[in-house]
Amino acid sequence: MRKFFGIFFFALAVNISYAQQEHISTGFHTGIAANHEAPTIGVDVRYNVFADVRIAPSITYMIRYKNQSAWYFDFDGHYVFDITNRFSFYPISGISLSIWDWHSRFSDKVTHTRLGLNAGLGAEFKIIYRLSVGLDLKYNVIRDYHQALAAVRVAYHF
């Protein structure tokens, strides 16, 4: 777990150092975990490795609902298709580490950690020069905990 956090924050630091080149965006997203009908919130960083290819590490929290919550640590890749200079869409694929917690009045807290895969689609619309809104739909394939996630994202482009 420490290695994952180390890699995530190293990638974040490297991305911030390239912020002046407009290859990076940071965003806030909120949505729903469809299988558990629970709201989600999170943050992400997106960095263009090449003109159309970017990496997108993110942290998402599934807010406790029916005594269950989860943290998702995702490392996704996007291949961006620019339809216009303001609108683009992209397929999403990557890996996910999720930490699931259950709380019950009758038993102690139970935690499961699972490694999985992500697949989905996303779209982004630039409102103004440095601000965009987007929609990501992805499915986490995780042993015993498959989950469909939908999120609306607001991002600032450096």
C-alpha cells in the first residue's frame, strides 16, 4: 500500500512540474456507484504523455451507504479523440485498487482490499480556455465487488 501511495504522489509531483506546458489538468468529480446506489466524490490528475495519450491517476471515495463504503485508487489511461477544439471523448482502461469497509451494529468493522481492472468511456467539453466539464462512465472489474461508476468532472487545465 505504501508503494502505491508513493508512486501516486511521485506521479502527481512530476505532473505538477510540467504544469507550465499545459499538459496537465486537475479535477474534482462526483457521481454514483450504480451497484450499491451510493454517492461518490474524488479528485484526479490527468497528464498528456503524448498528444492523444494521457494517464489519469485518481482517488474516489464511495460514501457510506447501507453500512458500506469504499476507496478506489485508480491509474487509468485515455486515448483522446478531439472532435472539435472544445469537445473530445476517450476510452478508459486501467487498474484499480479498492478498499471496502463494512460497519455493522452487531459486529466489528470488516475490510477487504482488491485489485481490479477499469474499462469505460469519457467525454470532455471545454467551457472556457482553462475550465472543462466532463462525464466518465466506467466499470470496475474486481473480484466479488464489480461496480459501475458514473461521474461528472470539473477540471482546471494548467
